[in-house]
Amino acid sequence: DAGVIQSPRHEVTEMGQEVTLRCKPISGHNSLFWYRQTMMRGLELLIYFNNNVPIDDSGMPEDRFSAKMPNASFSTLKIQPSEPRDSAVYFCASSLAAGELFFGEGSRLTVL
Amino acid sequence: SQKIEQNSEALNIQEGKTATLTCNYTNYSPAYLQWYRQDPGRGPVFLLLIRENEKEKRKERLKVTFDTTLKQSLFHITASQPADSATYLCAPLVSGTYKYIFGTGTRLKVLA
């Protein structure tokens, strides 16, 4: 298996633009997680899905953030409109139940 | 609120020595606790999982302990090598969920 695949790896955009980050989890995994990592706050859980259903989105910063998982092999995290404080590395991870998390390589977002 | 504390300062040790990293948690009773390694520019990689009924877990040169009374986990690397230099993250599981909350990590540097 290729592991968790995220795209894009790097994104530079201007404030106010829409940003869409994509994730393909490992086949057979039933849980998917979106994390955000910054120097100041470390790795924060934004939202997680189980069997494609959002279970806990309490970490989503505000209404500008939304996440979807239309099927077991694809998820998106959207920020609209983006702001400079959204600049961070966004990680997607998948797992089987409460087992180990497999992380993608991350999407580094810079909002100017 | 749930809180996880890891030494925010970097830990420098001499090659061959044992590195000990600490993870303390409050307002939590995790059933599982995981440790991850993260290299610069990469996603975290799973190392070990320990359950609440396990006092200690070993894997090659790695050892993890889990004291649910002290609300603490210790992570040891014996016979440390420069290649062990990385940031190490602990992640207790929120009971009744698949949600792992990460500490901010401890940066370890093994000096040759």
C-alpha cells in the first residue's frame, strides 16, 4: 500500500481565497483524522471520521473550516475564506479503530 | 480540560546513553497511550502503543511505561544513536472514542 496520500504538498495563497486539501487514506482503514500543526500549538486534532461519518469536529476552529468524506477512499478539508493565521502544516491520518495512526506527509499551507 | 505535557525544551544526550522522555496528562483516563517519532518536514510515525493494564512495553531499544496513578508515561531509548535524533510525541486516547490528543513533543538530539 502507498500509505496515506495528501495533496497538495505545498500551497501558497492569498488571504480570502478558498483552499482545499485532499487526503486518500489507507485502504481498509475505517477512521480518518485531520490534524493541524504549528510551532505554537503543536499537533491539534481538527476533526475525525469513522466509517465516513464525522464523529467529532470540536477542534474545527470556526465556520470557515469544513471537512467531508464522501467515500471510504477520499476526504477533503476546505478553508473559505483563508486567513494568514491558518498558515500551518495540515496532516491527514488513518487508522483501524483505535490502533496506530498512519500519517500522510502533510500539506504545508501559507496564506499571505 | 484535558491537558498533555511533554518537556518543551530540547533534550541533548551523548551517544550510547539512555534517553528518558516524560509525558504527563491531566483530566484524562486514557485506555491507550501511543508514542510517535517525527522528523523535520515529515509526518509522525508510530512507535509503540501501551494499554492501561500494561505497566511496561518494549520494542528493540525502546521501552515505554504507563503509570495510571501518576498519570504519566515514560519513554526510554537505550544505547541511543545520532539517528535517534527527532521529536517524540505522546498521544493518550480519549476514552470511549478513537480520538488521540497529542502533546507538543520533546526534541531529542543525540550527540556523537
